[in-house]
Amino acid sequence: MSEIPFTGYVPENEPRELLAAQCIDYDFTKFVCSGDIPDTRNIKGMMRRDDQFRMNSCAGFGLTNAVEIGWWLKTGDNRQFNALWTYRLGQARDGIRGDNGATIHNVVVSGKSDGLLPEDFENDKKPDQPYVQKYDYRFPEICKAIAKERRVGYSVQLKSFDAMLNFLQAGQGAIVIGGPWGNWRPDSRGICRQFRGGGGGHARAYVDWITIDGETMLVEANSHFDTYGDNGFGYHTRQFVEQQCRESFFVAIGVSDITLGPGDEPTQRRHRRFVKLT
């Protein structure tokens, strides 16, 4: 596999034939809402604004952001997971050396097989293993066992705006996305309307939906801190998302059913607002 410097996601290395093999079937037309859908869940009001600084760890942030939403839906707990742990494990599966990005496929596979590492092991609001801005960071051996307790249960490949919106509104989890960074940027309100491909790769996550001026959009969590969009978040229109989906290197993987570790008891179930038609 090639190494591409100065990018956090390696689009041409994405093993597309494996993406579908690792994902379950998800037909969004087979789900109906069991209640009223709000204009937004206001996820961005509870999420941190990630800053990957000079490290190409966006794939790690993309998956951990998605998992944090799945965890919140299942437990009611706003817990943060370590993006560097996920980034490094994905790289190991990719066979990539150095700070040269990771594929969406293999960070998701590592999340299902090796698990996610909480930044706060003891849940005492004090990070035991924070994200650091240094690539050659070593994790203690105990981290493997802690991460193994908290794994992604299943993943789905989503190929349209409607499928992504349905997955989010159904309370299944959130979506890690990756593709060319392109020449687009959010406008003054954080809205992205016109996608233009090209440039290096970048991973992000769709974590919520929002209605602005009567138009439903997907809420994107980026890892470029508050200098990006609306304090670190972007709002993607249907047109923008569908244009992304037509881009050859774009991928969107929904992740759900995060397993619970010892002592992680659900406090408020928010899972599955939709029920499947029989």
C-alpha cells in the first residue's frame, strides 16, 4: 500500500470489496418511525470539539466520534474514547508505517475486534489515557483488556442521504465517513451545499441531523477544532451528501451496538426509535 503524507485518510487504499463483507445488510426502506422525530437531538451541544493538531489521526476521531454517540444512545453517558488508540490499531491492520493516515475499513474492523479505549477508565471525569499530540505514544498493556470490553457490535455501509438520515434518526448509532477533502468549506453558518472532490483524504463523522430554514441536513463532526464551520461542526445538505456519495473514494459506515464493560450500566435507553416492518 502506498503512503500518502499530510493526510489522515487513505482513500485509494480503501478495500471496497471488504467493506460490504464486513457490514450487515441494512435496508432503510424497511424501517418506520415509532414516534415523532425532533428537528435535531442537539448532539453538538454535548460533544467536544476535537483538534487533531498536526497528527493525521482523523480516521481515529471519525470512529471515536461515531462510537461516542452510540455509547450515549445505549447508556445515556457522555463518554469520550481515545482517537489515537483507534488510529494506531487501524494503521497496524493497514500495514501503514509513520503518521500517514488509516483507512475507514480498518479502523472499523479494529473497533469491532480490538475495541475502543475510554479516555477515562474509571469514569471519574479525569482522563486516565488522554489523546496526545505525539505520534510515537505508547499505551500500557492494560489498555488492550480495557478496550476489548467496549467493541462495535455491527457496521453498515450507507450509500445515500436517506439511508444515513434513517440510520441516525432510528437511534442506531452514528456514521464514520471518509473521502477527498476537496475544495469545499462551510459557509458562515456552517452549511455545506456544493461538494467538489480532489485533494487529500479526510475522515469525519455524521453524528446528528438538524433542520435549518425548513431543510433537513446531516451534522458533521470534524477534528479541526472550532476554526471549522460552526464551532467545529458542519451542516451538510441533501445535495452535498449525494454529491459525496457519487465520488469514487467516498465511504460511509454506520456503527452501532457498542458493548458495555464492567460497571457500565445503562441509565437511560435512547436506542432504536424505529421498528422494522414484518
